[in-house]
Amino acid sequence: MLRAAECWSRQPTWPGWASQVHESLDWAATYARLDRDCDGLDTVIDRIRELGSRTAVAGLQVQMTALAQRAELDRRWLRGQNLCR
């Protein structure tokens, strides 16, 4: 899903690209949480930071911020419980 997000993020002129990026990152965060992949969550958070300003222009700033916060909380919880792989 991270590859999909990176692919969509390279096509900013395509209508709906920002929503596609957000959806891909959302799935990537969900899969990372289910796989207990803390490094994967780190990567999702980094991608959100990289794409934040570009997706904000498309009106997705609130959604991207919420996604980053959720990924951060999931990562902290997994690390706190020693559940990371």
C-alpha cells in the first residue's frame, strides 16, 4: 500500500489523487498495526509528513492529521506492550 501511495502521489494532476494517496496510507497503517510492524507505522507517519502540504491543498489536511495521530498512537501502544515484530 505504501507503493500505491507513492505511485498516486506522483500524479498530482489526476483528479482524486490526494484521496487515493490518503486511502492507500490508511490501508498501509491498518496492515502495519495488524502485522505489529512498528517500522511500517514509522514509514506511514513519514510519508504523511512528506505529503502533508500537498494533500492539504486538496482539502485533506484534517484527514491526514487524524491518520498520522492514529498511526502514532498505534505505534506507541504496540511498543508499550512489547508487541512489535
